[in-house]
Amino acid sequence: MLVLAIIFNVSIVVTAHGQGLTWKASLQAIRTVETGGMPNGGIGALGDGGKAYGPYQIWKPYWQDSRVKGSHAQCLNSKAYSEKVIQGYMLRYAPREFGRLVAGTGKVSDLEKVARIHNGGPKGHKKSATLKYWAKIKRLIP
């Protein structure tokens, strides 16, 4: 039996066999930490001196690395486009973890790797500098 829990507006799917984190919940947690308190869910948000764009605060090198067609400027005003960019990035740098989250069978460790890579680049999950970011994300899950 599946039970849907809403914690801090983050949907977490829990199964009889344990917790299964979803991609949707992962994106919500990342957006909440990046721009959660901003109007319009972070649409139009500029951060880091104007280098980070939109609801997920995507930098140009991140966008380039994602290999998603379009332009970095699209990240500023499109949540859907920004999510495609994150997907492309994670397919390159955390494909197994991304796959489990998409399947709804993700573990906390999968979300940790994805979140820390989002924050710190391809090897962000190995950087101590991303631990504070991870702590903020972790507070959003039970």
C-alpha cells in the first residue's frame, strides 16, 4: 500500500518496503532550498551576483554541461526548462541515482548525491563545501 506524505510541501512516497523518494520530490526540495521563499516559486530569480538563473539557480556552465538545447536565459523564467537542464546534468553525473528517483525507488543517499552535485558540480557529492546545502535538503524529508 502506498501512502503519500506531505512534509514542507515535498511529496515523499512511502511503501511497505521502506521509503521511496521520487524525482518530483527531489526537485521540489532543491527548488525550496534554492528559491523557496521567493515570489512565483523563483521564476525570474537571479542569484550569485546575477550568474544563477531561475527557480533552481542554474549557472551557465551547468546549463552547458547538461547538453540541453536552448539557452541559459531560458532557465530564468521557465521551471519546466530548468528541470530538463537538471535532468540532462544528472543523466551525465548521477545516472543511477537519477534513475531510481524517477522510478520512485530512490533512497536518501540518491537524493544526497543529486543535491550535492546540483550544488557543487560533477564531483559535488565528494566536496565538504556541499554538506551545509545537503543538510538544508535533508530537513525537507522525513
